[in-house]
Amino acid sequence: MVKFYRKSVSLSALWVSTNERVSDFYASSWQRGDSPIPMLVIRLLLMGVALAILIWSLVEAPNPYWLIYLTNWGLLLDVGMFLCALVVSISVLCNRPNEEKELPWYASLYWVVFNIAVTLSIMITTLYWVLLYNPEFRDEMPDRAFWLDVSTHGITSCLMMVEVLVSRTPVRFLHLYQPLGMGLWYAVFSAIYYAAGGTDINGSSFIYEVLDWSEGRRTSVVVTASMAGLIIVYACVWGIALCRDKLSTVLIRTTSHDLAAAPPDRHTRIV
């Protein structure tokens, strides 16, 4: 007879207030022990690159429309995530918390921004190179503009994936609603911006041509497909994090102290 057990889902599992180990937010998957120093060094480097790209974007094309673009929302989220990650690492270095299920506020904040920033960054990269990038315009683009595009729509996603692969930050599928909520909020923002008569830097009545709300049916299809894309991206990140944890546990983190005790011999009763 096969029995099936259904696990109940608590409200706390839907939020980011609890986790089995606080060290999951400041230690690397590829280290023994739980020292915060390796991840602190890595996060400082990642933060430096992300901040450099953000400053480059602001300096290269300063204009009052900078904040309306999803790419720049993603940049701010990326830098914000690494800032939150550094706060976690430095706070633990100064005063290591007890290994309790209840997370400190700074770990919870980092977890939310992590879930949103990683998924959105990968989605932005995908949307740009699939829907927006036109290789015919490459010869007309200055090299600086092209490499800025590569940085904001490629390198940032690589930085996010480094954080996913190197850290121990857990990815729960139940947290899918967080990046979905941010994606939906941008769609609503673009609709409100259109209804209010907002324009892009070229005077067009849309932020992106694929989000032209004067063609409501087509734009609704694009938004729906993008939401489905976010689900797929988050599922991939969840799967990658799952493989990361299993692989690193087997290769790096598992020690003789972590293994379950062997059962006693049936005849001698000796362990």
C-alpha cells in the first residue's frame, strides 16, 4: 500500500521571515564552515561592477526619462540587492546572530530583493535580445553605446548568476509571487504612464514599442507572455539553486560529522 502525505503550507513559508539556517544568507555554498568572509569579498567585487555599470548608465545618457525604463529599474534592483547582501555579510561579521529560524530584518530584506532582482535581471536580458535588439542598427551605434547595452542587458545578469551559484541563498518556489508582482507593477506603471500622456525620450507615446497601450490587445498578449516568462525564469533559478545545494553538499560541505550515524550490526550490535 502506498501512502501519500500532504505537507501543509504555512503563511510564514510564503514570506521571508524564517529559514532553517541564518548562515544560508552569508556563507558560500563552496566553502566548509560558515565564515562570512568569502562571500563578503565576492559581494564587494560584484557590488563594485554593478555600481560601475549603474554610474556609467547615468553618466552616458543623463536625461529625465531614465527612470521610466525597465532596464534601469533592473539596474537599481541589482545594486540594491548587492547592497543588502553586503549589509548581511558585514552585520554578521560584526555580530554573528544565533542560528534561529527567525531571520534578522536585514536577511529578510536581502531575500526579497534577491528573489526579485535575479529573476527580473535575467528576464530583462532575454526580452532585450529577443524583442528589442536590432542587429541592423549595430553599425550605426557608437561602440560605447553598444557596450553599455551589453553591460546593462548581459553583464548584470551574469553578476546575478554568480550570486546565485556562489552563495547559499535559498530559492523557494512559493516566493514566485515576488518577481511576478514586480513585473506586474511595471506593466501597470507603463499603462498609467501612457494614460497620463507620458512619452519616451523621443516623444513617442510609449516607453517601449512592445508596450504601446494604444494597441491594447497586442500589449496585453505581450504582458501575459512576459508573466509566463517570469515564471519560467524563476523556475530555472529555483532548479539551479537546488542543483547547487545538492552538488555543493556532496562535494564540499558534507563531512563525517554531517552524516547520519550508521545503524548497529544486526548480530554484534556494534555500530
